[in-house]
Amino acid sequence: MNFQFIVVYFLAYFLVFQFINMKQNIRKPQLQQKNKTIAKNKFTIPAKKNKFDLFLVISVCFPILLYLQTAGFKFTYFDDDRIIINNIPFLSHLGNVFPAFLTDAFMLKMSSFYRPLQTVSYIVDMQLSGTGSAWMFHVSNILLLGLISGLLFLLLKRFSIPPRLALLAALIYCVHPLFISSVAWIPARGDLLLTLFSLLSFMFFIEFLQNRKLLFLLLNWLAFTIALFCKETAAFLPFIFIIYYFTYSTNKRLEKKQLFIILLYAVSGLCWYWLRSKATSGANQNEILGLGAMLSNLRTFPESLAQFFLPVDIAPIPSFSVFKTFIGLLVIALLVYFFFRNKAKLKKEKIFCLSWFLILMLPPMLFKHPLIDYLDHRFFLPLIGILLFVLFLFPKKWFVKGDIKQAWLVIAVLVLLSSFTFIKSDTYSNTLTFYDSAISHNSNCALAYYNRANLKNNNGDFKGAIIDFDKTLAICPDYSDVYNNRAYAKANLGDKQGALADFDKAIAISPTPYMCYCGRGNVKKTMNDIKGAISDFNKAISVNPNEGEAYNDRGVANYTSNNYKDAIADFNKVISIDPKNADAYNSKGLVMGMMGNYKEAIINFDKAIEINPQFAKAYSNRALAKHSLNDLNGALEDCESALQINPNDKRALNIQAVTRQELQKEGR
């Protein structure tokens, strides 16, 4: 990636070279005819369009090159596991594009997050990559950032920002360290798509106001509708359009075509609301939504501004801090000061910019995560309003009269922020790096400790997992999932009594203790307390009779206690709930084998292998059944298949050795 870094800075110095050597090409405003003239102090004067805009190319390419290293990053397992990894079968089928509009962002219909076009974009990524690896998802985020940077540059020019200043501002914004998570973190895709289509929608709206062509109004509505299905924040965009229209339009009289578009907006909003209601009907009722959430999130306003103007402590999972809140309040005071001080600038321009920020910050503040204060990627679209506010404070003569002293300062800021972003984006390179960084920046983040503990649990580091689980509970003592998962770690270390105690605690405080009962039942089963295990599995089934795991676990317990009839009934229930459950067919085949019904056992093993061709145990189990029916050649073939998948399959090795001896005796 050193080559990438060199190319980025080559572009930066090339940009400096352009500032020094390019001939001045100050674009003169084109005033609209037929009573559509816009005053020079308005910031929507169109500029002449060059056939080839070098600045536009730089604005697109620079952020792409800066973030190119993230294409090699892995998943962070911070929501991307729940959104992508756990849903690979759904995302792998192009036919699920339309069903994506009828489910939530996690494809579980259990949350209030509705991002269907984000899901569709992941489906497209899967089709392009052909695998569930992370690289294509990262590449899409990088390309989206490049498009956003180009659009932001064009939009700033539409606001009469001089081209050079517009280019620098767009680049500084898109390489700002505050927005690393918007690009390097795959689940931020919704905010990238939202920003892209929101900018497009606004540009079409400006174009319509300047020439009154219905086409641009239709494109404005289309881009808005797409943005709406990317993320809920887009529902607030019409307020921005209304403020802009009644503040800057020279002709405020509503025409028939505008009334027609208002009708289309209403149709889009109603369709979105209806589909969202269907998709989120099973949302967790414990989610903190509405005014209460917004009040608890008020500190987000000053802290977002503090990190935008002083990006010295950008954390993957940030938390409220007194320092950042104080700095943010100082920034707010300065914004108020400049709002009233600079008489050369019209207040309505500043009002529009601040309205952009305040209105688009509201939607994410209406949701409060119990373990997260806020996430930086939600600021990506709102802070464009603050960028505009700052730009309108700059004297335009700095960038249009050939004096580049001030340009050097802005370019230095660009280079500094790019360097910081390039280095800090490595935080998202892999799961452990991500959570180590999150904890180092925010030592009171219970969620970071919990997720890192789960990672260690999955990697077999049970002692390390327990340490992180303990730290999680020190911060959040009523976190039921922590007790449940720590119980698994203790059980794997042989501390079965400690595991049972944790399961007891989890069951006592969990509103949905289904998995806790299953876990406690399995620990009791290993302690030969079959009766107690079956009792726990029965409780799990009473909590959620439509989940197959408890039936499967109870079936194994019944099988262990030689209660074959009930075991088969349980496995049949699992299959009725999930016909693609290969484990259930394999377990049922084992029971049939124990009952001496080897032909029926082979039928079930066949089904398990059909569902999962890489199921080594099913091959070795089928080999034993075939051996029992004296189909020695068939048993030998299944042993070879099992060993190709798992060379250490002891059952397959034993059956293979015995079968070969018998074949030798028979002279085959």
C-alpha cells in the first residue's frame, strides 16, 4: 500500500502545481432570462461547464486512492456479521431484491432499521464477487465515496463557491478522519447511499429552480425516493427543499407541475411508510425511540462539531466526553458569533446552512442504543451544512485573484487530514484490531469488551474471553447475554458449576431466556443429568415453540437416554421447522441405526449429505450403516469421502480399517 500512499500525495502536489501554474479562468455567472435572474449574492449561480473538468476528476479519484487500502480489510464483526455474514444465503440470490423491501436491515424483522437499498447493494456485491468475502463490500464503499466527493464538488460550485475552493473543500470533507467509519466500516453503506442520492436530489432541485423544467423536478423526486429507501433520514429532506425554495426562489408561486410533484412525494412517503411498517413489525419493543431518545442524545450536537473541527480523538465506538462537549459548545458559540458578525453575508444563507445541519441531525437522534452513545458515520450528510457555513465565511478573493497564500494553508490541512485518515483507517483492517482500538479509545464501552470476548470465545481463547466478559459486567452488570456467553466459556474450561451459575443469572434477568435454557440444558447433559437437561429444553420450547434448536437438543438427550421414540419425534419436529437442517437428518439417521433400521438410517444420511455435501460425519455414519448391511464397498467409498473432508475423522478411519480387513479376508 506504500505505492497507493505515494500516488495520493502525488495528486496533492499536482493540485498545488495547478494552483501555481494554471491560468486564471474565473467563471462568469450566467444569469437566467425570462424573469429568472438570480442576484449575484445568491449562491446558486450556475457556472460555465468545461468539456473536461480536471478538478472534477481529482475530486473523484483522490478519496478513492486514499481509501484503496481498505479493499483488503476484513469484516469487523461489529454489525457486519449480523447484516452480511449471517445472511449470506439471502444475499447470494438475486431474486431476493424485492423481498429486501419487506425486511429490516438485519433481515430478521426484529429491528426498527429499514434500509432496503442498502441490502440490495449487498446483494449486488455478492453477485459481483461470487463469495461472501469482504473485499467487494469495501470496494463498493470506496467507489461510493468517490462519487460523493465529485457530487459535493459540483454542488459547491452550484453554490457559487470558486472552483479551487470547492475542490479543496470537497476533498477535505471526504478525507476527513471523522468519516473513516463511513467508508472503512461496511454497515455504513446506508449513509453513503443516503448522502449520494440526497446530493443528487438537491442538485436537481436547484436546476429546476433555475430553468423550471419539469424533467429536473421529476429527477429530484426520483433521487429523493431512492434516498428514502436507503435510510430514514431522507424523510427530512423535503424540509430542506422547502427552506431553500422559499428563501432563494425568485418565483415563489406554486405551479401545477410543482403540485404534481408534491403528490408524487406523498405517494413515495406513504409507500415507504407502509413497507417499513411491514418490515419492522417485529421490532424490539425495548428499543428507545422518539423524544426520550432525542433528549438523551442532545450532547451529540456539540460533540459532532468538536470532532469535525478538532479531529484528535476519533474512536471506532465513541462515547460522550466532557472535553468534546466543552469544545463543541465553544464551536457553537463561534458559529453564533460569525452568524451575527459578518454583515457582508446574507443571514438567510447562514440560516439555510445551519438548517441543513440541525434538521438532518434529528433523525438519527430519535434512536438510542442502550450501549452506544453515538456513531460518527451518522454525521456524514448533516455536517455538509456546517461545511457550507464555513465556506461562506471565506473571502472569495482569496481563491480567484491569483494569491495562493491562503490556498497553501487549505492544502496543508488537506495533506494533514489525508495522512491521519490513511493511518487511522487501519483500525478497521480486522476484528481484533478494531475492538482493541475501540477499547483503547473508550475503556468504558461494554459493547466493545463483549464483542471482543465473543471473538476470543470463538477462537478458543476461553480464559481471555472470561476476562473481557468480567470487564463487560463491571460496566453493565445486568447484561444477560454476557452471563450466557461467559457460561459457555466456563463450560469449555471444565467449570461446569460456574457455567450453571451464570446460566441461572442470565435466565433470571433475560426477557427472552430461550438460549439460556438451551445452554444450561446442554451443560446438565454433559453432567449426565439427563432429566434436568430435558426439563430445561422443555422450558426453552415453552418460551419459543417455533425454534428448532431446543427440539434438536432434547432429541439428543432422549437419544442419549435410549428414548429413541421421543428422539425421532424431536428430530422430525426440527425438520418440519427447518427442512434444510442437515444435523437433524444426521441425528435421526443415528437413532434409526441404533434401532437396527439401517435402510431408513441411510435414507436420512443421504438427505443430510444432499443438503450439506461437506458433512464429514454424515459420510462416516452412512459408512457404518452400509457396513452393517454388508455393503463393504459402499462403506469404503463413504469413508474415503469423509476423510477427504476431514482427514482426522476417527470413526471413518476405524471403519475404513475394519472394512479393508474384511475385504481382504473375502479376497475382494
